[in-house]
Amino acid sequence: MSAVLAPSTGTAPSRYQPSHIAGNPAALTPQQRELIERVAALGPRWAARAERYDREASFPFENYDDLREAGLLGICVPVAHGGLGADFATYVMVAAEIGRWCGATALSFNMHVCSCLWAGEIADALDMTPEQRADHETNRAIHFARIVKDGKVYAQPFSEGGAAAAGAAPWGTIARKVDGGYLVSGKKIFASLAGAADTYGVLCTLDRPERIGGGTRRDSMYLAVPADAPGVQVVGDWDPLGMRGTVSRNLLFTDVFVPETARLMPEGMYFQAASRFPHMFATLSPTYLGVAQAAYDFTVQYLRAEVPGMPPVKRRMYPTKQYAVAEMRIKLEATRALFLQNARDARIDPDKDTRMRLYAAHYTIMESSNDICRLAIRTCGGQSMLKSLPLERLYRDSRCGSLMLPWTAELCMDRLGRECLYEAGEKDEAIE
């Protein structure tokens, strides 16, 4: 089922049929089709609210109420724990459809879903001892129940302003082992859902006082910190270029106690996951495929004079407009094809070609989204600058993708270039 745009006011009903976010729906599983249709049915109301969230830089609480009511908070919670049990490929297609209607909702919702995906499908693929597996099963049952039964929202504060978020250094946020649990101290920046989530899934480093220099990247931990726990603070302003509705303010943690059941992964498992399941870091890009699709949809509707509330002046007959839309469609379909291949590639221990395709896909989606929005603004002309229409917001939102850790556009290029030219263990000889 394709997403349906609202008919125009004062014009003939729209005959434009937007393409399915995943291309050919016949190639999807029944679950994938049903979940995308579920989002498509909610989408128009999200699109109608998007301008307000952007203007106010306010969080889309109403959209989360819709997600909760539709049963989508548990999309990646395993069926055994009462969730929908969607796998990686299914989730990223659904995320792209959410992004088509409201980028800020899709991007912030990703932070919630990753808590379920990492503790669910990805954790199930990792090597654990029987004791670790039993411990993880006990802990995640607590958190999954909060999501499925109580409708709680989890976030995933990641960035710290240093090299840790890029995987090049240990986390600066520290977890110190104490009787019955951990004390968490540190700071996270650009923390989506700050002040909106019920629980923050905090990535931190387990303090190792017996070692010189303390903990390493192998000592990374993933701990669930309640938003109302003593020592948790939301600080700073939020007035960014785009993705304003994510409300990604700063989080401070000062000796915040959490019990041992706060482990969303056993000690040491995050490092294993990051090393062996790199697709876990590619869940941001579906949002931007959705934004690109929205920009294309609007442009076609605008040129056909089917934008609600606008005068019925067609512009589709001009060759320059036709050429521009053709260029947009080509970029969109190339991006979608790589996105879908990447979604289906996701697995534990991918080979080198799959990893390189992952970097290429992530980069392409982020950059192409902004390029398609650029073409949309140029093609639609002066009207596109108005905040009463969505294009200028889509353009600003799309520009943010390439800046987001852990894989900015530059980091993707850096990793891909090295992987292209070096095999494992190879080094350059010193040049005399």
C-alpha cells in the first residue's frame, strides 16, 4: 500500500500515486507490508503536525501517543517478550516510511528502537556464556515489559563530543561498580528524546581501577538509566538548523545509581556487537530515505497543482521541470536500491564486501537525501522557501544526516577508502 497524500483544496482530487517506500511491495513479507501500511495510515496526521514541532523545536509527544496506540513501540521486541519481533530489515523499511511523514519522529524513534534491537536480535547473535545468556534474558525481560506492557519510551544518548562516538576511544561516561549495581557519571550531547524518554540507554565505560588508564573500549557497557533517577539532569538549549523536533539537549549524570538489572547487554557485549554487527550503526539512514521520498512526492504534487490549499496552477508541461523531476527520480531509485540491498545484507560477521557496501549505502542515503531536497527547492522555485510548505524544512532536516555520529559522511569515506585499498594486516612501508 502506498502512502496517500491529502487531496487538494479547491482543485480536482489528486491522481498522483506515491511509490511504495520499499519499491515493489510484492517482494516484502506479509509482516513488512502490514507494518508499513500501519505507519502509512498514521502518516498524514504526523505530516500535519511536523511544521509546528519544527517551528517550536518541541517534541512530537502526540506522534508517540500514536505509535504507542498502534503497538509500534514494541516493533523490535522479540515475540517471546510480547513484541512484534520485527528484524533489522523490516524495521529500517518501517523507519523510512515514518521519515516520509515526519523526519524528527523517525530519527528520535530510532533511538528508542535501537534499545530493543540491540538487546534483542543483535544480542541473540552474539557469543555469550550460558551464565551471560541467562543473565541477559532476565534483565531484558524487565525492560521489554516496560515497553510492551507499560508503553515506556527508551532513548539512546550516544555522542559525547569526542572520539568515543566514532569508535576511536573509550566512552567518557563512566560506570563504577558498587554493591548491587553501578554509579554512572558523565555527559552526553545531542541526546535525542532528552526530557521526553522514560529511560536512557547510556553507553559508558566500566571503570577498571586496577588497570593503568582505567577501562578500554572492550569495557563498554550499555545501562538503562531512569530519567527520574537522582543525579540525572537535562541541560542546555535546543535551537538547531534541522531535526528540531528530536529535542536533543544535553544529559548530565552525576553518581546515578542503577541496579545490576539495568544492563541492557552483559558486560563486554557492546564491544562484541559493534565489532561483529556493524549494521547496528546504520539505523539512522532510513529516516533520510523517507525525507528524500517526501521531497520527491511534494515536488510531483506541486508541479501537478495538487498541493492542498494552493492555486491550481500546473507547471508540469515545462521541459526543465520534467528533466529535474526525472533527475530526482533517478537519484531516489538508486538510493532506494542500495538501501534495500543494505537492509537485507545485515547479519553477524559480514564479509569485507558487505561492510564496504554498508559504508557506501549509508553515505549515499545521507548525501542523496540532501541532493534530492536541493533539486526539489530549485524545481519548485520561490514558493519552496515558505515555511507554510514543507520543502525548506525537508531541506534543513536532510542536511543534518551527514553530520551524525557514529558514521558521518567523512568517516564513511575514510573507512571505505581504507577498506578499498588495504587488506587485513597490511601496512605501508616507511618512505625514506
